[in-house]
Amino acid sequence: MTTTITDVARNRTRRIFGGRGDDDLTGPSPAAAAMTQAFLAADGLFTEIDVDVATASEVGRGEPARRWGPIRDRYAAATDQYMQLIRSDEAGRRPNPAAYDACTRLLTDTNALMQRFARENRNELIAARGARFEAERSLHDARVSAARAAEALATVDARYAVYPSVTGAADALERALGLLETTLGAPDGAAAAAEIMRAADAAQAAVDAAPGRDTEARNALSSARTRLAAARTRTDLIAPIRSALLREFSATCSTDLIDNDRVAADRAAAAEQLLDDAQAAILRSEPESALACVTTAREALRTADDAVDAVRERLELLRGIKSDPTAAEKRVRFRLRDAQQLAMQRGTVIEWGSVLDAQSDRIDRARGLLDRVHPDFWGYHQALTAIDGDLTRVIDRVRGRASS
């Protein structure tokens, strides 16, 4: 076992005030005894403050560390002087009593400096101590939770132990516990504790959920098959909707939707295959694999639904524009006037006036898309949407500059 400076001092104290020291030497003079007592007092206070200062730096309160540096150096010098006198004494070369007295004064003065430092930095040191204690408490709680979770993992039914959620949670808990090996201070300790708690909670949740996974997978599969049937029915609606689009509007208004029926059918077929895979996984007692297949199948069905909705929504949008083609134009022109008035109020006409004036020309050109033999309602809508977006950005810039 390593002997510290403090151990040496305490051993000497035992020899002075009674008992036998480790080396059973004759006790030193009263001056040496006073020096040793001064050292023990300074050493105890130094250890307490030094730990708090280190923690303060770790938690972002670095000012005490800068003020502590010179005092720390002074303590180190006093300790070195003390040890030199001890070594001389132990070697039979007892120093002059004046040397003991000088070292005692140095230690006493250093102790006084440390006490003043502790008073002047009381708030920072208390906060650092609290952060350290909180990290230690959090780590304790995390270890307790980890132990409970590890016990649950160790005793889980063998049928569930191979579930990916259980094995993954066990691996995550092991990795989180590994963080303890690299924990160096209060912030690291708090972060490690939080990660361990999350991993422990996830592990416990995985164990608790495991027995119900089979039922969950069967219910999810049944629900997804119902949704698949609905998606196929909706996919059949694309053809008549597209036919209405082509009858009522020019082909350019739906060119980008030409493959939506194929997309919807392909995604529905992919979902059906995934649901068949899920059924097979359930029969193999692999409910979590089944749930993964169902989740992917739902994503495919969502894409199929989106493809159908895009065609239906396009028809509804174009019919709305056709019934009142000037409504959208009026809304955009109203926003343009608002933007122009804002620029005048904020004194930014020189910067944005020409930009805003150009939007009026863009609106006129967009209106021209409706003056054709076959009006391009979709192009008209896209053009106005783009202009509206540009106006929004200009208005944000004008307001931002004025407030900056």
C-alpha cells in the first residue's frame, strides 16, 4: 500500500501524543510537533478545496481555478519544505528549532490564505460540491437501475431472450455501463448516469413487452391487411379520376401524374409480399421480425395512398381554379401591395422596390397561361405559388433588416 505525505505526518503525530509509530522512533521536539499539526490542518483544507475547485472547472465555473493556482503553488512549496525537514529528522539530522518554526508559520499562513479563498469563493465551491454530489447520487441510482435491469434480462424466459429488442437492449446497457470507465468528472458522471438510466429503462421495457409481442404482431398484421384491401380499392379509382383530368384540362396539367396508377399498384403489391413475410415470421415465432415487415408494408401503403391522393387532389384544385381563375391572382396581388407598403414604411424601397415591381410582371405572365386555346391551369397555379413564396421571403428580409 502506498504511503502518502499525510500518512507520514499522522504517524509522527501518534509518536508525539502517545502510541507507537510505524518505525518506533523517539518523538520529535515540540516545535516539530507543532509543525506537523499545522501541516495536517493545511492538508485537510487543501484536499477539500482542491477537489471543489477541480469540479468547478468541470462544470464551467473556471474563475476559482485561476485564483486558486498561486495558493496551490504556495501550498506545494510549504509541503516540500515540511517534507525536507521530516526527512532530515528521520535521518537523524534534526534541524534547528527555528527551521521548524519557519515552516509552521508558512503552513499556518497558507492555511489562512486557503480559508480566505474558501470564504471569497463560497458560492462557486458550494455549487461545484453540489454538482459533484448530484453526479455521484445519479450514478448510484443508475447503477441500482442497471442492476435491476440486468437481473430482469438474466431471468427472462428463454423464448423471449432471443428477441432483437431484448438482445439489443442488453447490448445497449452493456455499452452504457462501459461509460463508467471513462467518467472523469461531474459532467461526465451526470452524462454517464443519464445514459445508463435510459438503457436500463429500455431494457426493462423490452423485457416487460416481450410476452405480448406475438399478440401485437398478429393484431398489426390483421390491421395492415385491412388497409391493403382499402388501398387496392382506392388504386382502382385512379383511372376514372385521370380520365376526368384529361377531359376537363390540358394534358400538361397532369403530365407529372402519369405514372401514379403504376406507383400505387406496385407499392400495394410490395406491401402484400411484406405482409406474407410477416405471416411467415409469426409462424416461426419471430414476432418482432413480423412487426418490422408490417411497419415497412405500412410505409409502402402510405406511398400508394399518396399516389392516389395526388391525382384526386389535382383534379379538385384545378376545378377550383377553373371556377374562379382570378381568386388566386387577387390573393397574390394583395400580398404584393402589402409588401410594397411595408418597404415604404421601413425605408427599404431602394433595396427592394425593383424586386417587388418585377413580381407584378410575373403575375401578368402567369395570367397569360390561361389565355391560351388550352389553358394551363396547373402552370398558372405553380407560377403564382412561386411568386407568393418569393414575396414571403422579401417580406421576412424587410422586417428582419428593420429590426436588426
